[in-house]
Amino acid sequence: QVRLVESGGGSVQSGGSLRLSCTASGSIYDSENYLVGWFRQAPGKGREGVAAIAGDGRIIYADYVKGRFTISQDNAKNMFHLDMTYLKPEDTAVYYCATGEVQRRIWSLFYGAQYNFWGQGTQVTVSS
């Protein structure tokens, strides 16, 4: 079992920045098929993928965050981060980190079935 804990959420004004971090209780980068990602869920909406990194080098971003958000990993500390800039009110949501393994290369890195462990979520609120 791996426990994930998010940190760094909070309230900012439109145009501001935040850095989210996900800390894992165990090793998450041992497998060559590792997968780490960030998801979010806004009130009344379903969960959606934000950004993800796979062990084969693929990095994906949702269209609505491209150019504004950056996902990065820290293998030595079993952590990964989401740097969010130029935040908009529509980015307001609970953000979750998750880890797992790529099951099928043809599957999107956002396909939830590939993720085994999820954090409890951290609130991000962007005011206009």
C-alpha cells in the first residue's frame, strides 16, 4: 500500500500561482511502467485529468491547462508536483494526486483504471 498526501492548495486571485505537491509513503518510481498524475473535481462535475507523467517519458496535459500548468517529479523523494500559473476561476476544484502503472500503451494516461492509489485531495480556489 502506498499513501499519498497532497499539499499546497489554497486560495488565490485570478492570475496567481500555486504549487501542489504529492508525497508518497513508499517508492512510486521503481517500475519502468510507473504512472503519476493529477486530477481535479469541481463542484457538480466529474473528475477530470489535469496532467500525468509515465515511466516511458510521456507527459500529457489537459487542453485547458496547457501552457499554464507544469507537472514534475522528484524520484529521490518519491514526490511529484504541479506548478499552476495564470490561474483562472474555472480552475477552482479539489485536486487529487494518484499513482499507478501504465497497463496499455494505447490507453490515455488519464484512464483512471491505471491508478491504484489516490490522495485525499486538496482544495484550490481561484477568485476573480
